[in-house]
Amino acid sequence: MADEPLVLGIETSCDETGVGIVRGHTLLADALASSVEEHARFGGVVPEVASRAHLEAIVPTMDRALREAGVTIADVDAIAVTSGPGLAGALLVGVAAAKGYAVAAEKPVYGVNHLAAHVAVDTLEHGPLPEPAIALLVSGGHSSLLRVDDLARDVVPLGATIDDAAGEAFDKVARLLGLPFPGGPYIDREARAGDPAAIAFPRGLTAAKDLAGHRYDFSFSGLKTAVARWVEARQRAGEPVPVADVAASFQEAVCDVLVGKAIDACRSSGIDTLVIGGGVAANSRLRAMAEQRAGKHGIRVRTPRPKLCTDNGAMVAALGSHLVAAGVAPSRLDLPADSALPLTVVSV
Ligand code: KG4
Ligand code: ZN
């Protein structure tokens, strides 16, 4: 509909330079430039390398998105940008660009929370989010369970990882198995040929004694160590490492905990919508297991298509569009790039 807001979103919190354009809940463009290959040989994202790559990519990516959507910056109703959390230098590039374009084109600017944007992107695929909803956010830097009472204003953290993020565990285990970075998609692929019940890896913070204080928290560091010990023992014995079985058993342990706690959060609060977002939400086993287990309890699972799960500009535009529609005031022009922006701050 032509009266819905046309919003451009800029994402630069990690290693993807993303510019997305939406009208209401309709995705018009999703341009992406990734520096992932420049980080691969270091086995993780190098902040300075990421910042420099954003600087080089931001203007061309912006131009590509506008061309793809068939609009000009003058047509846009608002510009949204990831204000945090993320890498400080990387965020700064996006925030500075958003301010520059906003001043030049005289547009309002919304500094938004990257994690809320991972939830909002689902509206591009499934329409408005029923509220309240439970959100499971699983990415390379975060693993959280949230209650979303109002996606524009009121997000309540229920729990989070106390050590590694889920994506980080995927990346570390992949490295251990000699798979490339980022490892999540490679583990996903290897696991298809493996037996998820081959090795009984630990499920962190699920024992009765842990549930008292950490019912909705996660811990993946013990799991990662258990996989490392198991692989080392094999290698020491001079036996081959069954990569597919290790990948499948590890993935099963992660998904089992994520899905179990997410469903517990839904059931205990009587909420029947579960939205899963963030890079790890692209995992095929997580998606299938969530569908299957949630279905038994009448819980509807919403997961954006895999390409929208990993970082992109469309998710920022989607949240921006939601904020405009909800009547939230734009940010001030001195809005910060805040690497530690709290989960509860949807827009700054
Ligand atoms: O959301 P995202 O693109 O960036 C952050 O905000 O961190 O998430 C990246 C993470 C990486 O750890 C990557 O390995 C993981 O998402 N990931 C996956 C899959 N695709 C990406 N993990 C498991 N299975 C996948 N298919
Ligand atoms: Zn992310």
C-alpha cells in the first residue's frame, strides 16, 4: 500500500554491510556486502578489518539497494540504523552514514537495537507479530530468550547465555572439526549425514539443580569442551574422527536445549507464539525440531527464511517501519553507536 512507510535500514554491527528497503511489511531491496572471507583465515571476525570493509562498502551497498527498490533517497520516509549492540568501530560506520544521509535528504533517523531487528525481520515474511510473543534469539554474539510485549517499546529479557553464544559454539566446534569459518552452516550440512544419537553430549543448565536459578539461561561452554575432549581422545587413540556424527550429536544437544527452554517459556507464560531469529535460526535441525515440539503444545513457530536470519539491512528496515507505524518518535541526530546497547532498549 502506498500509504505505508518507505523505510531504509542500515546494518553494520558485525561483518555484513547491509542496506534494506521496505514498504510496510513488504521487502523491496536487501543489498549485502560481506567481509566474511577477509576474517576466515583468523577464525573469527577481526574488528578493524570489519570497520574498514564497512567504510568501503557502505556507499555502493546503499546505491545498490536504492536501485533494486527503484526508489531514490528523496522517496524514503525514514532511515533506520543499528545503534547497537555490536562492534564499536563497525557500528560507527553505519551510524555516521545514516546521519549523513538523514541530514542531506532531511529525513528522520531511528537508531535501533540489532536484537529487536532480528525479531522484527519475521514480519516481512509472516506479517504483524502477535503480541505478546516469546522470542528466541540465537546468533554469533547472543543467545537470549525474551518476552515481546510490544515490539516497538517493550521487550523483557527472560534469560541469556552465561558463557558462549550458540553461534559461537557452532563456530568453535566447526574449527575443532577442521570445517571453515563461520562454522554453523558447515555443521548443519555435515550433520545431515550423521547420527544425532551417536554421542551423548551434555545439555547445559538443564539439570534440576541448575533450573532453580537458570531456568531460561543457556551455557554452551561445557558442551564445547566435551566435544573437544571427545575428539582429542579419538585422535590420541589414532582413530578417525567421525565428523558427521560429532556434528549431528553436537547440533542435537544445542537444539535440544534451545527448543526445550523456549517451549518452557511459552508454556509457563501461556504464550502461543514463538519467534526464532538470529543467524543460528537458519539451522535446519533447529527449525524442524522447534516446529515438531511446539506443535504438540499448540505453539506456533515463526522463523524467517534462512537468508533473513543472518545479519542484513532488511531486518533494520523492518524494525524501523514498525516503529514509524507505531508512532515512536525518531532518534536525536546525536544518536550513539553503543556496542553494549541493552536488550530492553528497542530504539535510542
Ligand atoms: O546473526 P548473525 O548473522 O550475526 C550475529 O549477530 O552474530 O549470526 C552469525 C552466526 C554464526 O555463528 C554462524 O555460524 C551462525 O550464525 N549460523 C548458523 C547457521 N547459519 C549461520 N549456525 C547453525 N546453523 C546454521 N545453518
Ligand atoms: Zn545478528
